[in-house]
Amino acid sequence: MEKINQISVERYTGVKVSEAFECAYFGMSNTKNKKTIAFVDEERYLSEIISNDNITVVFCLKEMLSLLENKIAIVCDDPRFTFYNYYNKITEANYVKFKSRINSNARIHSSAYVSEYNVVIDEGTYVGPNATILPGVEIGKDCYIKSGAVIGSEGFEIKRTSKGMLNVLHDGKVIIGNNVKIGANCAIHLGFSFRNTIISNEVKIDDLVYIAHGVQIGKGCLLIGKSMISGSATLKEDIWVGPGVIVSNGITIESDAYLTMGSVVTRDVSKGLKVTGNFAIDHDKFISNLKDVVKKPI
């Protein structure tokens, strides 16, 4: 297995490293994983990088070097490109294939596509017509995948760099629990290695729902048609996501929340709260504000 260390950095990036190290994870400025390698190319992230003890190594610009004395700093002309190019090289080097494991009691429609490698499907699960299950997907017991669903495609992660556009590989998984229903023509993306996409037990997903990379959805959530959950959002348990709802990236929705039709959620939502609107606010407050607007002459 190719390790994240001084030797592999120099091999894959050509950048010299002054100090030996070994990390366990790639991550961002807010990572919670210890022994993480990260990058910084904007001053607004510097304080978070410096104060995060989980980050050991940082790709950085030369002018930031003196501010990163508590880290192993690797100076380069484009930290963003160097970090993600290195990530891609390690991902390719460490990718392992195994023959897909499909339980004999699972039912796969004859027109469905299931990758011959790196897929696990447990007993009682049904995969419908023209559904696509790509490598990196694990599906639990008694799930129902409707026609046209695509599970395990790469997310949209394109980085603008001084060396051009760079597509970031996804080596994480989609992990689906038991008794999950996924509607027709849904799209569910792979996670990154530092955050898998997770659909927990008893989740029910309507048709035409989009779930981006690294989204994690807790037990018993209900997602209605045309809702869109952006990257690395976290939905706790028993949440209602109404038709056409958009949840922004990195948002946390606490348990028992209710997102009404068409809500655009750009801030964390507390437990049991009902929100409405664009941008979404407390539902009762939204209705009160709406009544005030209606009373005023045009």
C-alpha cells in the first residue's frame, strides 16, 4: 500500500520535502482526523489550519511558510493542484479490486447493470430495470432500487488550478443500510476516502432525487422528489425533506426537522425545527413575514 509520506510526495509531485513524515488522511482545514495532510492557498483558511492540531502537514505558498511553524510545511507554487494531484496519484496506487459479492437471494433485473467488481449486495434486495450499480457500492438487506437509479458515480469535483482544470478522483464508498428504498432516476455519488456517502437503515427516497458525494443520511429520513442534497451535508434521523428542497453543502440538519416544499437550506437546522423559504427560516416566522407582505399595497 502506497503511504502518505515524504517519499511518495517527492515521487508523485516532484516537490522536495525537508522533513520526514507519515500521515493517515487527506483532509480540509476543518478535518477531525488525526495525522492529516492538507493544503492552504488562501489567507482566510490560515487560522483554521494553524489551530487544527489534527493537521500535521500542509502544502502552502512560500509567503505562508513563516506562519506555519507548528506544521510540516511543503512549499509549492500551486498548493491546490499539488494536493489534489498527489491525492489522485495515491488513490490510483492504492485502488484494490475484488469480485462483486451478490447474495443468492438478491434479485437483479436482467436489464440492470451491476459492476463485476467492488459491489456488495445483501439478501432480499431488488435492483430494478436499467438501474446502474457502479464500483464502491455496498447495499444492505431488503432494499428496493427502482428503475434508472444510478448509484456510485463520481461526484462533480473539479478544481481550477494554475495548471488547468483538475478532476478529483473519488475512492470513497456509497454505503446503503437495510430496508432502504431508492426511487427511479435518482443519482447517488461516491464519497471521498475521508467521508463516505451513507444512506442509513429505513431511509426512503422518492424519484429524481440527487445525493452528492459525502452526504450522510440518518435512519428513517424521507426525501421527496426533486430534492437535492449537496456535498458532505449531514441529515440526522427522521427528517422530512419536501419536494424540490435544496440543502447546501456541509449543512447539518438535526433529527426530526421538517424542510417544507422548495426550501433552500443554507444554515444548520436545529432538532425538530420546521423551515420554509429561500433562504429557509423558521416556518412560523416565514408565514408571519408573508402575511405582512400581503397586507401591503403593491
